[in-house]
Amino acid sequence: MRGWLAAMVVSLAPSAGAEPLAERLADALRAETGAPGVAAAWSGPEGDGLAVAGLRAAGSEAPVAAGDLWHVGSNTKAMTAALVARLAAQGRIARDDTLGAALGPLVPDMHPAWAEADFAALLSHRAGLPRDAGRLTMLRLALPGPRRDPVGARLRYARAVLRRAPERPLGEFHYSNAGYVLAGAMLEARTGTPWRALMRQELFAPLGLDSAGFGPPQGDQPRGHKAGLPGGLRPVGTGALADNPPALGPAGRVHMSAADLRRWLELQIARPDWLPGEAWDWLHHPAPGTDYVAGWGVGPDGRHGHSGSNGMWFNRVAFWPEQGLALVLAANAGGLDSVAAFDRVEALFLAEARR
């Protein structure tokens, strides 16, 4: 354990005049990641907190604000999975619907090995799919113009993936954005409604996630960052290259405020009647012998968590249902090399929350 972190853990006990936990988490996250701006939000039986630190963009003077928006990356996946559960509970789709049944008519040259992969396999990364559709397809989908129409782009993505034979056997875990893109395409094929509209109608609006949107935050908001020269960070703006292609929406293109993201986690704990109990179980309980389900990695202590990054933002969410704890950590810079830094700040949170 780093010396500064050990010292902070020792000093976490609440005391009169002590800096609130959320502010300590935000300060630690910014120090650990070097991101221009960060947010930290938590809740538990003893209360809650939210704090921000730093700047909306490197080189600017605009500070991050409490209500600012953060790109959540692959934390979109659990939302897409919940949308599947919601539509199934309404009888508009079936959770055991398959790629062959839903997309077969739209992908007539689908490899036969995909035919029986259902929503559960797609949402648990056990359908034998590649991580993505391949460099050439991804490049084409990133270009401006008609290719960026999300619904049509998802179908082109599906055709590129499903023509090929599986890379792994059905049932073997292999993390895959493709599974969630295909799940979104299945929802669109079955309902005739774009994934983004379904998300707004069936998830964001009824759950009160009013800040939620898609792609990089626009307007006076934090900006994602890439590595600059020499060794610094540069903001990426809000255009086509500031996020993954629109086709990847169901896998990782949502943004929202830290407060709404915390609310999303609190709903996982409360399990409101937005879904029936057995549907919440389907979303939260991995199959025997596995530790990933519907956008959540599930630990032996009951922790449900996930990280998300498009290489320009980094977002960590976690909740502990038995303890009623929820944690959001967000930064406007970072890639997969940020995992260890977020792990350390999460450990800092747990050191106090479990006292």
C-alpha cells in the first residue's frame, strides 16, 4: 500500500471538522489518476456524499461542477441489460430470444453457430463473440455520414460479426462489446424502436435519470482527454472522434451526472417494482460457477461492479447490496491503465464504510 494511502486509511475515522468522505475520495482520485477533473459520489446506511475536483478541460479555467456530466463507458452495459429485462417483463420480447430468430432474417448469411445464442449469453459475454467487429468495420462506422446512423450502423456491425465463425465455444467467457451491440440490434428488430428511444422511454424517464444522454457531453461540460505531446493531456472536444462509433451505443455511449449514476446504483439495491423480483434476480445473480452477469462483475463479498472507458474518460461504479453501499468514481481522462488507481480509491472508501 502506498504510504499516502495508508496514512489516509488510518485517518478516515470521522471527527469534528473533518473533510467529508466524498471530498477526500475526489482529492485522492485526482491525485491518483492525474485527470484534469474528477467526481466521487457514495451512499450508504449512514448517509451519502458527492464531491468534484479539478477542471472541465486541461488548459481551461472552468472548474468541474457538482451537476456536470460524465461519460460512463461500459457501465452502459448494465443499463442495456436492464432494458432487456424491462421489455421482457412487459411481454414485448422474450429473454430467451435468439440471434437466429431475431436477426436471422436481417443477416441471411449468418454463420449457423450463432443461431442459438440468446440474450443471457450475449449479456454475460458467453456467446463466443469477438471483442468488437474488427478494425476495418470499426473504421468505417466511425466515419462521418450515413454510416453513423445508429440503427443502420448496428445492423452493418451485426452483419460483419455474424458472418464469421465463433472465436470461442458458446458458454466460454470472453469480454465482448459485440454482444451488447447485437443485443441492441435485437431489441430494435423486435420492437421497431431505436435503442436510444427505448432507453429514454423505458429506463431514463421512469427511473428519474434526468441527466442521462448519449455520446460525449455537449456544451459547458467536462471534456474527455487523450495523451498529448509531450506527455500531457489534451481535450478531445465533442465531435465524431470524441467517442466510439454510434453503433456501440448499447455497449458504452451513455453519459449522466454523478448524482444520477449514484441513483442508478441505489435502485439496484432497492430493487423497485420497475421490474419484478425475478427479473432483478436475472440481472444480479450469475450462473453457477461464473462471476459476471448482465453488466456486473460479482465478487465473493457480494460486490457488483464495473469499470468503463472509451480511452478518453474512466468511470467506476460498484454496489454492495447486503451492506447498502454504493460508489461512483469518475474522471475525464484515462484508459485501462487507470484500473489500479481506481482500485486504490475504492479501497479507501471501503476502509471507512465498513467500520
